[in-house]
Amino acid sequence: MSWPINNQILAATLVSARWATNILFAEDVPKPVEPSDAESTIVVADGFRAELVAAEPLVHDPMAMEIDENGYAYVLEIPSYNEHGKPGPHTPGSIARLEDVDGDGRFDRRVTFAGDMKYPTGLFCYAGGLFVGDPPNLLYLRDTDGDGRADEREIVFTGFGAAPAGETQLNSFRWGLDNRIHICTGHDGGEIRPANHVVRGSPDPAHANAAGQSTGEVGRPAPNGAPARSVRNRRILLDPRTRIIELTSGRGQHGMSFDDWGRAYVCDNSNPIQLVFYDDRYIERNPLMTAPEATLNIGPGPNFTKIVRLSAPDTWRRVRERLLRERVAVTDTYEWDRNAGVFTSCTGITIYRGDAWPKALRGNAFVGEVANNLVYRARLDTEGLSTSSERADGESGFLASSDTWFRPVQFSHGPDGNLYVIDMYRQLIEGIQWVPPEVVARMDPTAGNDRGRIYRVVPEGFKQPPRAQLGLTTTRELVQQLENHNGWHRDTAARLINERQDHQAAGPLRRLLNDSMFPQARLHALYALDGLGVLDAKDVLVGLSDEHPRVREHAVRLAERFVENAPVREKLIAMINDEDIAVRLQLSFSYGYLPAAARDSALVQVLRRDGENSWFRVAIQSSLASGAADFLARVLADVELRQVGHIREFLSTMASQTGRAKKSGELRVAVEAVDRLTADDANDVAKKLVIALLDGGSGATIDELIERSAGRVRAIATTLLTDSQSTALDKNQPTDARLEAITVLGCGSFSAQRNAFDELLSPQQPQPVQEAVVKILGRFSDAAVAGMMLAKWPGLTPALRASAAEILLSRPEWAEALLTAIENNDILPGDFDPGRVALLQSHPSPKVRERAAAAFAGSTIARRAEVVARYNRCLELDGNIDRGRAVFQKSCAACHKLEGKGAEVGADLTAIRERGPAGALLNILDPNREILPKFLTYVVVNADGRVITGLITKETPNDLTIRQPDGTVVSLPRCDIEDMKSTALSYMPEGLESEIDHQAMADLLAYLMSDESARKEAGGGK
């Protein structure tokens, strides 16, 4: 079976028919292996075996599984995967409840717990029901009459991203030590808000409303005007009792797991193991700081660890290679599949925490590689603040299958101490958007959506234990389960204690905290007391004195709410010399909650002992959301301390933060502290701090520093401005020195530097100098800036015009001045590429949008479909790899990287060959046809009215980094953002055909479709 595809794809497919013959012969397509033979296809590491515990028709399309406190397995099914583009309604998703009736470890009975779901992607058991991710909604489903079927459906939150690819949506619901459900948001994120919408009664697909939810009795309607909250690149922490969410670091594409100590690990397609190093709520409290990424790659990258599949090549990949062999010159040693041997589809990372396997495997990481039909395992090792991973098995991984339909998308721990492998079982696991259209047109991308398997990996000699039924135990027995060495039992017991809110558990929990020999149990006891609302200062003090460093580390976090208690506060300060570096780092974050005097005193000691480590400097700055100037003055007064290199560096960081804060009182404190310097090093230190206070134009102005100083700072600032103007205008000075001087000029006033800027924009100046001035001008709000830019327009090069256009589009009044110039024929509409025209026509200002629509109404921007049709003939031309490389360097390398050259801004082109020439051509000429969320263009309005447009390349709780179409990179503090919205346009511009003719396009396609060996033979890899 196949379904129609859009006309552009069909046209491309027909044009390329001469080299796409004999596609997908029936005998080429491997048949699915029946469940009765499935175990024989699996090869597991020595000492283990894989048992098939569920298969079709009992289950189909499993994406995730959770086993509840009574042994029922809830399996999320997603048959609509890869139905994107299919005509007609999509197949609804469902949740199956599986039961092992005879106690042999295999599931025998199925009840459909819930159906009529859009695209379910994650689930978690709580309070007799399930939280379920069904984008755009987060649901809570409950069975109130005991028949195993949900009869109540609540929309808890709505607005999650719902891109067609399931692995980009919210996933991996996990119970945390903090009594909250941690949820990954995937790449798609979303703008979410509370919904509080309840539907009671069995869902009936025949009576679904427009939102896809069944109609029925409705309670607690969604609050009107509830504010939306962005969850892009963040992990959600959901309190299941209060339905309150918080956000933290560690967004995973599809996979997230905790170890015994609450450290979170995530993965994405090419990176199998990533450690979430810190909780970015600490960063969020100081909006003026910029921090390094919280998620660190600790596993092998896609090109550093060889993995060897046991299965034969996927059929569609062999077809693609057949096409490429006919289309592109390749060598005899050409590999059949560049996808083999590297990580391209990592999913479902899970840290093994069971007790049925050998002890040496506890804490190991397991990752599904769905494209290569195997499971990778790595040993994790933590020493100090560093965690590393090491391959634990041979090149085929811990588990591999010879069946190309085997797709291990997720894992689940069981009450029996084993690990369960969730096999979605599909012929095609890749999203159809990444498969050549010639292939999609001739196959069924959903083949296997009536199948699915769940395996249990057990050690040889394993004996099936009795069915666990923690739901029937007493609260006291649940507390005892916190000493169980099987993580499933500890997590489930902790969840049930939280659900029951039985305060009679407090006594047994405190005894566990004080007396247990098992540190994980003591850790759970602390958080269980917290979840019951009975944790007190005495409990925290017990945790702070625990012999195990990880218990002390978590006790420090819990102590943040008890800093008003004198014994707790004194204990925290006394721990500053704790022997464990991770405990000391946590203290550095937590000291931010101490009163200012105690905080600053403690942080100075931290800076003195551990400040050489950059992570400690991050933690210290996060703790100084206020009082940075006072801390700067305190350290600056210590002559010995300020002599140390890394401490001087940190003083500059504090000065930059003070300048950006733009608070008169704090700026005065900093200026006076610098003015008081008298030692021999004073001039050197003072100049660096003055420059830091200016922060390249983002901090204080030179005029502000002069106004607040009567001494050293005034003299330095005045001299700095005078020298910078002289250096900037001196053509005999090195370019780097002139550029640095121009940055300083941007810290002055526009009116005072106007003549200098005018001269520096003259055509006789070097282009880097002109570029620097154009970018500096964007920082001012003076209306005369637009006049200067428009007056200089005729003499600007195309590259400078691109930057100037970004500046003119950044403020509504400047954009109107630009439109006036176009209307008066002073500037031609053709000076602007289609992408910038589209941005003008979608400008935040209604007046600008209206005028732009009229100004560009007569432009000859070709419709994309016509352009694609016109360029289809280049698929018939012979391309040259060397010439294609030159085209790439000229037109693509600004955003894409290949052969180690270019910028990694746009999509990773190592996988472009999987699209085939026709698919790649469509992406190049019609970039807005299909856009991944992370490549959308955004329009951000700053607090001072400046409009910044571009691609979000980095995002933290405090900052956005935006790359503008001219290549300029802008970092924006979130606290300065007034509004932000997507344009629904790709960052990749339309209109590339204006600079790439048919033959050049054929050459570019030949280069993109070639493999490494072919490129070397052509001359590029020598």
C-alpha cells in the first residue's frame, strides 16, 4: 500500500524516473518475523536471554510502558506514526493494560484502557490513573468503576508542540526523588497553559469535538486568558498532587532516565548519552548571567564509536544506494549505508537500577539504536565533577537483532528487577520526511502498525518471583520497601507514600533516615518526609551530617528552605570544606538563599578555595542575583585575592553584570570601589573593570561612569573614549584594534560620535570596519540612525546591505523610513531578498505590515512550485562534485557544515543523502514546505522596541542566542524580551535560484549526494 504525495514530490519522482526504475521489487522487501520465531532473531550479551513477554495481537505499536504498583503494564500505542501526509483521518492512538494472569512473567490478557487519542507519546501511573502526553495536551486518565477502562479524561495542560515526528514531542515520564513527574519536551516544546478541562464517561470517537477530545460532561473549564509558558529546551517537573509545574534543564529528544542519586541523563539522535549537569533554576534566578549548557555529551559522538548491526540493510536504504550509484560517481569501496557504523537514531536512554542482574551492571546506561536494530550499553564512571562513559560490549552492543523490523524505542524497569525492551516493530522507523520521495511513493511507511513486541531481558537461571502488589501493602510496609535494592520498588513505594499522604509514615521514615545501612534508603526517606510536608530542620541536619556524600548533596538542596533556622545555616557554612567536590559545588549554588552578609562571606571562601574551577564561578554568580556590586567591592578590597588570574576574570564578570543591571545604586558602589584602588596593580585592574562595566555597549554608558566618578574611573573612561575615537579613525592601525575601538565608541552617545560613524561608513573604509559600525548603530535608538543608514545605502556592498537591512528592520520607525525610501524610489524593491520581504510583511507593527504589503505587491518573487518545476530538469544533468563543492562554499557554508567546512547552524547535512537528489532539491528551493521546529525563524521584540529576527541557536533560562539572516549573532537576556513569536518561516532563505543556475544546482546535488570516498577521489579530501 502507498498513498498520494504532494504534487512537487510527485513531479520530482516522475522526472527522476529514468534512474529510479526497478524500485522495491516485492522479493526485496523482508517479511516480518512472526512472534513465535522472534526470540530466535535476538542475540544478547553472554549470561542473558531475551524473552518475548507480549506481542501482537495483544499489543501493537508500543512506544512506552509503565508497570503500576499491582503489576499491570500500561502500554502506549501509536499506530499513526508516519501517517503524516496520508489522506483521510489518522489512526487513533491507545493505551493497553496488560496482565500476567498465570504468573509466568508473560502477559496474557489485554484491556484497552483508553482509545481515541491523537498522538500519544508518554505516560506515567499515579493515584489509580495515568498522566499521558497526547500533544498538544497533557492528560490525566482514570478508571473510576474498576473495569480497567478509563472513564474520566482530564486535560491538565495544553499547548505542547505537536510536530509530526513523535520523537520531537514530550516523552519519557519519570518519577523523581523530589516527588514530581519529570517530563522531556523533545525538540518541539510548545507554549503551554493550564487547561483544567474534564470529560467524564467513556470516550466515544463518534462524538469527538474539533479539538479531538470526546464531548460529554465538562467540569472546571479552562481559565480564560491563562498565560502561556514556553517549554522550549526545558524539562517539565509536574507536581501530580497540585498540578503545578516548574521547568528545569535537560530536554531530551526521546529518552531520559535517572540513576540512584537523581542524576538525569538524556539522549538525542546522534548522541547516545548526555548528562544533565546542573539544575538551571539556579541560573534562572539571576537573569543577568549567561551560563554554559547544562547538558553535557559524555558518550561517543556519531563518528567516534563503531557499531555493527546484525541485520541486513533496510530495503529503502538499498534502494537509495541503487539510485545513488546510478546518479553519482562512486568508488568500488563505497559503503552500502553511511547510517551503519554510527549513531543516528539513539532513543530511550535508561540507567539500569534493578536487582536481578549482576551487580556490575547496576548504573550502566542502555540506549536503543532503532535504525540499526540494536541496544548499546555503556559503563558510567564519575570522579569528582567529571562523568565519563565507556562501551561495555562488542560492536553489536548489548543486544541486537537480525530482524530489520526490530525497533527498540524505549525501556522499562520491572518489579522483577529486569529490564524490558519496547520494540515498536516497524518496517520503516525513520520519519517519512527523511526518506527519498521516490521511495515513499512506492511503499507503505506505516507497515507494521498492527504489530509490536515487548521483551524482557533476564539473566540465565532467573526464577520468576511472585507478582508484586505494593498497592495492597500498608504504609509501614511501603517505608520498608525504600530499602529494597530494586529501584522499581523504591520509586513505586515513594510514589505511593506521596499519593496516600499518610502522616503515620513520618516516624518510620525518620528511623530509616537515622538508622538504615542503605544510603539510597536514607535519601528516599528525606524526600518522602518532604513530600508529606513534615520535613523539619532536625531531619535536614541529619542529612547534612550523613556519611554518604550524595545524601549530603541532596540534604543541602533541601536545606535551602530552612536557612532561617540558625543551626541549619551554621551547618551549611561549616560544610564549606566538605571533602566531596560535588557537595561543595551544590553548596555554592545553595548559598544564594542565605542572608546577604552570610552569603557573601561564604562565597568569598568558595572563590578562594575552588574558584579556579569554572563550574564554581558559575555557581557563585548564580547566587549573586542581587548584590553583585557589593561582592565585587568586597573581593576588590582584598589585594592578595584580586591578584589571582581566575579571580580577576570573575571580578570582570561581576562588573559586567553590574553594568547590565542598569541600577544606579549598584553602579555607584562598583565605581566607588574601583576609585578606591591604590595598590600598584590599580591601573591595570581598574581599566579592565571599566571596560567590563561598559560590557561592549550592553552595560553602563561612558557618560554614566563619568557622572558617578570623581577620580580613577572618570579618568579612565574619558581617556578610553578619546583614544578609541583616534584609533578607530586611524587607517594605519591594525584592523583588530580599530574594531575594538569601534565597540568602545558604541558605549558613548550617538550624537557625540555621529561624525566618526559617518566617516567610518565611507566606501574607502575596510569592509570589517564598515560591518562593525553597522552593527554598533543598531544599539542606538536615535531616529537619525535610519537616515544615516539610508543615505549610505547606495554605496554599501551586498553583504553590508544585508546587515543594514537587519538594522533598519529592528525598529518600527526605522522600518517605516525604509519603506518611505522604497516608495520614493530611493531604494529598489529588488534590493531585498524574498526572505526579508516576507519578514517585513509579517513585522510586529501593523502599520509596517500594511505598507510592506503595498510596497512589494508588484515584486516578481516566483512561486515556489513554479521554481521547483523549472529546476526539476537539473535532475537530468550530470553533476560535478568539485564544482558542487565550490557552490556549497559560496551559497550554503554560511549555515551548513560538510567536510569540516562551514557553520553548524542549519540542519546536519550528513543525512541529506537519505533524502535523495529530488528530496534535497525540494529542501533547497522550497525550504518552507516542511520545517523542523528548531529551524524556524523567530521575531523577538526587545524592551526598548528593537526587533530582532533570526534562528534561535542557543537557549538557556536567562538568554536567547539568535543568528540573524546576515550572520550576526545576538545574545538577548530574557528579562529584556517583550514579545517573541515564530514567523512559521524557515531560517533557510527562499530565492537561492537567483544565484544558482541549473548546472550549478546539478553540481551541488552531486556533491551533497556523494560519499566521503567519492569526494576524496574528486580532490576535496586530500
